[in-house]
Amino acid sequence: MRILAIDVGTGTQDIMIYDSEKELENAIKLVLPSPHLYISQQIRETENDIYFKGEIMGGGKIKNTILEHKEKGYDIVMNSTCARTIRDDLEQVKSFGIKISDEEKEFRDYSKITLGDINITKLAEFLLGYDLEFDFDKIAIAVQDHGYNENMGDRDFRFEKIREKVSQPISPLSFGFKDEIPEYFTRMQAVRRQVKNEGIEELPLVMDTKFASIAGMCFDEVAKKLDSFIVIDIGNGHTTAASIENGKIQGVFEHHTSSLTGESLERYIKRLASGEITHEEVYNDFGHGAHVLNPISKIEKVIVSGPKRELIEKTNLDWHHAAPGGDVMMTGTVGLVKTILG
């Protein structure tokens, strides 16, 4: 089986081409800039009014870059779909002075920029340039999606859905959407539409980046030998940790990386393992929250991943940098592949 796995993060998009006839270590791997980075650069290099089309995507630097372009005196128009990259509420988008219109033909003199987390055509051209076959049995994509509820803030809604998912001990692989995706996960829905619009009939598996990483870390060679441990992804924006016992998530907390210190991170991890951590203590510390079903018997090891993982070195915990398939950058893609393989 050949699987194309794409993990879209804040800094990079990590890509793995898995072939069941080869060792995981010999999979083709790519680490490329995140789409929002090169789209932001495209905006900065444009000296004209801009019409944005395409899909909802991870905003990253795009919102600020668009507003900077507007401050230069240029007009900004977005179609009603991709405008939700800025805010799901289009009235809020308009409040920034951005116009909303689906009539692209009315803006012939405007430069056109297409938004989207995925560009299968661009990737295919790159791979074919190296004589690599672009033919896959399955496609799996990870993006971070807070979800959208007009009556609830992003931070609250995201963690409410995590808590609902972890209503009982479950495998991290359970976070992958193989079939229907709830309507409130607008970014995941957009990824599915993009793949379909590029002429690919195979329905891609879609997963949240944090839980793709958590799943991948569990297949690290050290982690596979453990029964009771913590996995933690320390990202550029968010830090997500799960306590694992017998292969299942027993508890989880999520925080903003910038708000954590070595001391607070160690405290949260220990309290997650003991089952004493509360949603209120994390939320009131400006994190997303915490949810625990059961304590775990002990912390045999803390398995850590993510671009800000050096923070773990400021703790007194026994930690190990995850490298499933021999690569610290591929925890998310390995999680995607393992989720497909079941």
C-alpha cells in the first residue's frame, strides 16, 4: 500500500510517502514551508489590489499580511469561503475593511491569490520532477482545526470537542476522520473539498495535527516498549499532552506554548499523570483546558515532539525526543499512516 501523508503545521508542512513494501525509515520525506508562509510572501511581493479566492486555510501570518497590504492603500476583496480564513464570522471580516464578493470577474484588474492548505498539483509536479510515481492508495492530511460555533469562543469550543471525544479511554488513532467530518470543523472540510477539486476521487483521511502527532509518538521505538507514559507535542502555538496507559488516552491537557515555563510544564505533566489536574487551573492560566478519566500508574517516560520541544529540557522529567521512523519531524505523518493502517 502507498500512502501520501501531509501534516500542515505553523512552520512547516511535513510530507511522507509510505510504501508498505519498504521500511518506514526508507520512506520518501519532505519538509517544506507551511502554505501560509509562502502565500504571505506572495502578498508582500504584490503591488496591486488583490482578489483572494480558494478555500479556508490556517491563517498564520495571512491576516496580518493582508491588513498590512491594505494599510499601503490597496483594495482587498475575498470570496465568501476563503474569507473565513480571517474569521468564521464574515461581519467581523468586513470590520477590518475587507470586501466580500464571489464575483471574481468583476475584479479583472486585481491580482489573484488562491488560499488553501493543500496543493496536490504543485506537490505532484515536484515529485514527478524527481521521477517519483504520484500514485497512492490512500491520502491522509492533518491540519489544526478549532471548530466553529457562533455561540462559543474558539478556545472553549475546541476543548469541548476534545473532551467529548475522550469520554472513555481511546486509542489516539480514533481521532482520524475516515468518513464524515462534522460541519463545525470548517478547515478540515475545506481540505476535503480541495482534494476533490483537484480531481482526486479517493476520500482523504483528515486528522487534527496535535492528535496525529500524539498517535505518531506512540509508535516511537522507545514508546512502544512502555505501558504507562506521557506524550506531549510542544508546538509553536499550542502544547498538547496526553497520558497513555495500555495504548489508550487516559487524560489530556492543552495550553498555549508561550504561556508555559519549565516549572509549570512539569507541574501540569505530573498532575495529568496523577489525575489531579483540573480544567479550571489550565483554563484560568489562559490554556485550553484539561480532561482526565483516570490516573496512570507511573510516568515511565515523557515522549516529546514539536518545534518548541527544547522546553522539556527545563524540567526534571525523564524525557525522550520522539523519532518514529527515525525522524523527529515525522511524528504527525507517522500518526496519519498508522491511523489509516489501523
